[in-house]
Amino acid sequence: MSKGWQSVLIAGTALTVAAGAFAEADTPTKFVAIDQNIDPATLTRYHHTDQGTRLFPAAWLAAIEKADGSAKFMNAENLRRLGFLVDNVVVDKMNPFGWPLGFTVSDPKTTGGIPVAGFTCALCHTGQIEYKGTAVRIEGGQAMIDLPGFIDGLFAAFAATAKDPSRQARFFADAIKAGYPTDRIKSDFEAAGFGRAAAPGTTLFQLETGRGRLDAVQGIANQVFASDLMVPTNGKSLDAPVNFPYLWDIWRLSWVQYNGFLPPQATSRNIGEVLGSRGEAHLVDRKTGALNPEPLRWQTSIQLDNIVWMEKTLESLHAPTWPADVLGPIDRAKAARGRELFVANCAGCHGIKELPDGNWDVAVVSLKHIGTDPGQATNWAGRTYDASKLGLSAETAAFNGLDIAVNAIRKQLYADNNTPVAEQEPDVHFEAPCGYKARPLIGVWATPPFLHNGSVRTVYDLLSDTRPAKFNSGGREYDPVHLGYTDDPGPDSIVLDTSVPGNSNAGHWWTDDTSRPGRIGPKLADADKFAIIEFLKAANYDNYPSVKRAKPAALPCQDDKNWARNMSAPAAK
């Protein structure tokens, strides 16, 4: 299917309908916040701080109608259907349109005098669970948004407007009313090219994700190597979606990303994230495709001060504590027994391994041992791109190409912002391990569904020797007994079929079948499963199992950088 996210290169986004303007039968009526160690004013700033993504001029999105012409695209009903958090938003200078959490508007001084809309990291990394009409916000949790659906719907809306003169006239009038310059609206809209067909090489297969999942790592590679380098044939299928990862304690971890390919240098990690979510880059001349001269080549729309501030803010974020008033009390005796079982069965991988500097080493468990869907790891390590324009090979792995690009962009940001040497991070080196990281699980109860690709609905299923082959994915109604979302369909939910490569729910098995790939341990009795579940509800920084470790453990497969090309995994093709 054709994805506008991958094929159009322009700027901006906005919302004009205040939250709560529409109501649905399943909309929560009560909202609960958990104290996660960041004050509400700082959270509001974090939710709308511009990191440098550039989608569309804000006035354009304020004006655009849905493809069917039934309403403005950014009305609350449409956004709620797509999973965006439209309730209890704060309308202020940072969020003048009353956008859902995670949308931003640029300072016009940074975008040529025109306020441009974009996304910030809170869009994909703020969760909400719902139980019997009460919603509980999870700061830093996994968003349950359908981002591909949003992008596809938005580009369909602009394409429909380009083809219909009466709609176009309404759009122009509304965009001008929202602040877009009258003398520029017609020429700028025509220059955006919404009526043109996609360029060759920009039609890519994307596995249906539903809410809460995205092949974000491949999206970064496609953006840099296909769009930013203007080599459309570098685009690869988006066929290994993952859950949006939760953010608390991420700054402590020795390795980040699901397959542990990046050490925790925050600026470099966030550069990749901004580039992959429509940050503006200048690697090549947009008219000729030729490599730009330095320093322009490495200059971007990334807002360095803002991403540094957001990262520092997240260092204060604590894992959420179980909201007993909403979800029911914790059985402390059962939780104590569950902790013993967790120490015996789970802490070897998921316990805290404290390093001498106070950070946590995380085990990256080999694919052979864990047995979960290999697609995200094998795609990252095995796919290659023509990076000849950067002076690299025509078969450059993403981790090698991004070494060059991210380090150069970071250094250019430091130079352009006069960053003191003492505040500069060292060069980062991307890795390609053959496994997935097993991070500590404090607060994991608030982050369903489970495994890196969201293929297991509840913790109970994850601890079992059989799992549902299909389930409804995308609703927010919580199951406090089994720890996960219920199997009830929600707005814009999908039936997740785990037989599809990329969606596999195999691995991490608790089974008596010692020959089953991905076996972790023996079959657990139901009483033991529920005891572990009770401990996960109660787990906190004081009672979580922890040991000290002198140095980080080695990553798997570091002696074989070509391991993925020799691995027969369907998602790696």
C-alpha cells in the first residue's frame, strides 16, 4: 500500500476543535493521574515542546477537511477514533489550537515566519488505560495511536482537496482565517504537489499495525536513505512493527532500542527519532539530488535545546504505581510469594544489574535463545542501502550509514548552538546485535500488549505455554486480573493475526516441552502465574530484585556483523 509518510517531503500540522467537542459512548467520564515525579506544568510543556519535526503549516491542518468532506480532519471525534488523547488538553501559548497531547507548533522564527506543526516524543510515548469509565494517564507509557492511519488519512484529505475546486476554495479561506498569508496560499499549496502521483520507488508494503505499533526503526532508515538522500529505491517494506517503548528509566539503560543497537547517548538517539518523524534534513539539493556542501549538508530542523531539555526532564520520570482505587487492591501476601518466583525465574534477565556508575546493564538475549519474532532485529542488521552519495558503499548497512549521518548532524548542532565542549556527547556507534534486550519490569503492568511487537495480549498469556493466535488489538479497556487489555474491540482496533511474519507471538515460552524453540523455563501453575502478576502490580524501586555488576555484558553476535544475511527469517527478506 502507498504510504504518504514515506513519499511526500513537505512541512507542518494543527488542530482547531477543542478537546471534548464530541462524545462517544465509550469515552471515559473520569480521569485519574498518577504521580510520576514530574509536576503538571512541566508535563504540559513536555507534551508540546517542538523537537523539530516538520509536517504541515499549522494553518493548513486547521483548515483541511477529511477526504469525504464530512468534517474538519482534526476534529476530536476523528482523532479519538485514531487513538489520540484529546481530553483534558491545555490551551495555551504552546498549544494554541487545543491539539491532542504530543502535537507541536514551531516558533515561526525557526520556520521562515510560518508556524509549522509537528510531533514530539510524547505523542507516541504517553499511554492511557481505561477501566469501567475511568481513564488513567501513564506518562512515558505506550501510546495507543494509529499513526499510519493518521498519516494516510491526512494525505488523502489533501489529495481530495487538490482535486476539488470548491473544497480548495474553502480550504484556502479557512487557512487564511487561521493565519496563513493570503498572497502565498495558492502558490504554496500548488508547490506541495498533492495532486501529483507518488514518485517511483515510494510505494511500499506496510504490515497492518493498528493502534500502538509502528515499524519506527525502518521508518528512520527509509527517511534517511530514501527520502533525505533522494534515492527512492532505498525504501524498504515496513513489515516488523513494534510497540512504542515506555520511557521511564530509559536513561539508565546500557542499551536502548528493542534490539539494543544503540548505547544511551541521548542526543544521538533523539536525532534519529526526529529524523524518522519528519525532521527536515539537507543532505542533498532537493532540485538536483546532488550532495550539499558542508555545513549545509548536516544542518537540520532539530531543536537541540529542546531535545536536551526533554531528555533531562525524562530523567525525573518514575514508573507508574498501581492505582488501587481504580483497579483494585494488591494482595500483599500473594505479591511477596510472587517476588520469590520472579527472583527464581525472571530476574536473571529482567532484574536490575547496577553498574558502578549507578546505571543499569540490560541483557540483550539472543534470538536463538528467546525465540521471538526476529523481524525487527534481522531487518536492522541485514538490510542494506545505497549510500554512495555519502562516500559509502552501494550496500551499506543502516548501522554503518547512521554512524556517519547522526554523528555529523550532532556535531553540526553543537557548532550551530555554540554548545560548550563539556556538554557535548562523544560519537555514538550503532551496533547490530542478534537479540532483544530484557529491561527491568517496574511499571510493566501499564504497558500492554507484550513482547516487542505487541503480539501477546496479557502477562498471563506471556507466562503460559499456549497463547491466543488472534485477538483484538487497539482498545484501552484494562484487564486487572491478567494484566493487559481486554479482547473487546475498540474504535479503530484490528484483529492481530500472530501467524503473519512480523506479528509472531512465539518465544519466551514457559513450557515442559524442552524441544520448543524459545523455551525459558517449565510450565507454570496458574497459582504461580497469578502470584508473579501480583508482584508486577506491586513492583517498585525499593522491592525490585537488584544485583551489582562490574561491567556491561557483551552483546550477542558482535563477532559476526553479517549474521542477519545468513538467517532465514521471512521478515528479513
